[in-house]
Amino acid sequence: MYVCLCHSVTDAHIRQLVRTEGVSSMRELREHLGVATQCGRCAKCAKDVLREAVSDARCEAACPGLMAAA
Ligand code: FES
């Protein structure tokens, strides 16, 4: 699903960035993908996706393999 239309950013891009780069804040998300730096309409949705992705990454780190089984 597209989160930021101005920069063609999807939820998958955000999840990948969280997993590979350890991004965990909106500031970092803005720096990497430009999310919420133009019209700003995506800010709430991006924040929600980021929060969920960070939570999933922390669960995966705490219990490897558990998320894959769900
Ligand atoms: S939709 Fe993300 S900055 Fe416009």
C-alpha cells in the first residue's frame, strides 16, 4: 500500500528500512525516504506503519522465528 504519494513510498519500503537500517523515528524516516516532507498528508499513516514495523522488529529480535510462524 502506498503511504506517501509525493515520494512513492510504500509500507513495504518502511518495513524494509526498519529491518535493514534500524530506523525507528519519523525523523529518520524523513531523512531516508522523504516521507512527510512535501504535502505532509502521509505523516499520520507513516507514523502508524513505522510504529507497527518497529514493534514487529522488536518482537522478531526477542523471539526469532515466532513472527514467521504467525
Ligand atoms: S503524501 Fe507524503 S509528503 Fe505528500
